[in-house]
Amino acid sequence: MNQNKKENGKLCQKAICLQHIDGLTPLKYLYDTAKRNIDGDITIEEDKQFIDSYYET
């Protein structure tokens, strides 16, 4: 596993853990976009944009 993929995985895991700490259940959409980010298909900025637009609709 390359370093960037490993670091992205850690960041996404932290975001998901924060959802749990706040008593929220992360949506499947969050897991899907996190995986795309970890796999390098999208950047963290694109990930944020996708999630923000999801919650706006």
C-alpha cells in the first residue's frame, strides 16, 4: 500500500469515527466516497464537495 493511500485511509477512518462519537450513523454514501478517495479516484477536496452536495439535496 502506498503512503498516500494509507494516509487517506487514516483520514477517512477518523471522519467516520467522529460521526460515531457524535452519535451519528455514517451513510453508505460516506463510505463509498471515502473508498473512492482512498483508492485515489478522487481527491479529498472532491470527496468533501460530493458529501457537501449530497447533504444539500
